[in-house]
Amino acid sequence: MCVRMRQRADPHPQCQDTRMFSLNSGRLLMSLSALVLLCSVILVLLTDSSSAQPLEAASSHTVTALAGEDVVLPCHLEPAADVVSQSLEWGRLDLNPRFIHVWHEGQDLLLNQNPSYRGRTSLSTEKLKHGDLSLTLSALTHSDNGRYRCYFPSTAKTAEVELLVGSVSSPVIAAVTVTSDVVVLECRSGGWFPEPELLWLDAEGKLLSAGPTETVRGSDDLYTVSSRVTVDKRHSSRYTCRVQQTSINHTSEAHIEVTAECFAPTSCSVPRLSIVSTVSVVFICAAAFFVWKWTQNLIKETKRLQTDEKERKELLAEIKKSKLDNERQKKKEERKHLEHLVDVLMEQRNELLNLSEQLMNQHKDMDTQHKDTDEKLESADEESDRMKRFMKLKEITIENQQQLKNRQRQHEELEMKTRSLANNTEAVIRKMREEINNVSD
């Protein structure tokens, strides 16, 4: 068996026509496509004219991105105006709490933000000055998929943006069965979101008739697709496995080559009438989907108008609650500060009482010492011997000098304590005057 295989991934392939139709079938298909396209345009115009709003999102109202990337959800005020000092809410009505990001009077208000978006949202102050209310969402995950609402309370108007977060990977081709007549090729690709489509093409870019695509969804919500195709002895030697996801506009390809003398692509032609019928059914279903979607949007818009006032009141109540909490916290801190000042004044009062008690004790000691000195002087006067009288008087004098020194030292200590206490009292009085002035201002 002479099989030579080579694989190569191509993340950006060029789309090619996959089937050839006869002239009559082509005319029928073009007529049907033009009719369905005209109906779709009319439905879109009716939808746009029935829901004119001062807020506008992206023209498609759908934003696509890959997991792990950052994305900007567009929302603009028409006509543009400075809204920095006003209120704005981004939310998802399918979440609880629904708040993704709230802006109020020049600052973020994120007390009731949904935990899964904490630290991943931001608004630009410069853009808000020009009426651009777009929200930046970073580090995307698949749980971020959904419909986001931009709500401007001052006009009670909204705009919605659909976010689709996808994941992609490259396919791999392997030959699972090789015989003298045919080879069975298998293509597998995992790590996709949303679910992709798998196609086989020959060297000319024509679709090959392959087995059904097997799809497995893992515990991480990512899809793995695989498919097999049987190739017999022909002239073509190159085969392509294409995995594509039209919702996120991404396509990946892998190629395999087999020696020209051994293998070539199989015929993939099918009855043209069957193709025309299939395409017709697809377009009819698409038109029916547009009609259903338009009706659902009308019903949703009616319900939204009924709940806008209620949600506006909830937002105002949340803002009022935040202000009350801030005021309570401020009063609590002021009370704590005043209690501290009272404690300081009480300590100073106790020190004053202690100083007063020390002064009283000194007065008592002085009275006692005066009495002792008088008694000693009387005893010295009664002494008949002049030398002994002189010695007693000298002893009394030395003792009095020592007592005077002790009193002077105690007086200096009391004086230092009194000055320190006066300085502390002056500092407390200064703080209280500053607070009174602040309250007056």
C-alpha cells in the first residue's frame, strides 16, 4: 500500500463554491433567495421603526469574542451629551443580582455587583463626557454569554447587546483504515464553543459525502466533533477537513495528501432538485424565525416598559441606602472621636486631683516640720552650755536647709506636671475648636 500523508492547519482558509448547479436550478435558487432576502429586509425595517430609542448599541446588536479576551459592549447616547454626573446601569436580567456595573454621579457604585463580574468591568470617564456609555469586560469566560442591557434612568430608555463568547481549536486528520482499494480518513477537533460544523472537501474544494458528524459536549461545556470519510482509487490526492463556527466567524482547516497513483476523491454529486428543495426549506425556516423573533422582541419590549419604573426606583433606593450607610459610618466615627476627647479630659481631671492632693500633703508636712523646729529651738534655748546650744542650732539649721531643698525639688516636679497638663488641655481645646469650625462651615 503506497500511502503518504501530511497534515497542515490553516486558521484562515478561503471559502470556495462547493457544488455546481444547472442553469434552470440556479435561476430558481436565485429567485427564491431574492424573495426571502426582501422579506427579511422588510422585517428588519419594521423592527427598527417600531423601537426607536435615544440609546443605540452596535448595528448588529451582537458582539463576538474568544474566551480569555477583553471586549467592549457598545452603548451610545443619541444625541451625544455629558453624562458623567448622571446615573447609568449595565445589567443582565437573567442573573441575581442583575447588576453588572452601576455608575452614579461621577463614581462607580458596585455594592450590589454580581460576584462573577467583580474586578472585570470598567467605564471610561472621558467617553462618558461624550455620551459613550460602552462597558469594557475583561477575561471573558463562557458564563459571560448572554444579553446585556444598558439602562439610562434619567430617560428610562435601554439598549441591549448580545455577547457570544467562543472557543476554537485546530482539527487533526488520521487514516484509520487502509486497504488495497480504499482508505478511511477520520478528522477530530475538540475545544469548540458554540458547537461547530465539520465538512470534508476534495482537492477542487467540492464537498465530499461523509459519515454523520459525531458531537460530544464535555464537562467544561466545550464541544468535540469528529467525522469519517471513505476515499477510493481516483486521481485527486489532497483532502481537507474544515471545522467552522459561523456565529463567531471562525474556521480552521487541516489537510492530508495521499500518493496520486493510489487514491483520489470520491464523487459527491447529489440530485440537483434535492439541493434546491433543501435550500428552499432552509430559507423558509429562516424567514419564519425572523417573524417569530420580531414578535418576541415586541412582547419583551412591552414587558420592559412595564418594569423600567420599578427598576429605576430600586436603583434610587440602592443609592439612598448607600448614602445612609455612609452617614451612619461618619456619625459613628465622630462619636468615637468625641468619646476619645472625653477620656482625655477625664485623665487630665484625675491628674489635677492628684496634684491637689500632693499640695495638701506638702502643706501638712510643712506644718509638722514647723512644729518640730519650734520644739527644737525651745530645747536649744534651755541649754545652759553655749557650745551645746550652738551645736543644736547648727543641727536645726542644716536640717531646715535639707527640708527646703526637698520642698524646692517637689515644687519643681509639681510645676512641670502642671505645665504638661496645661499643654495637653490646650491641645484638646484646639481640636474641639477646629471641629466646631468645620461644623459651622
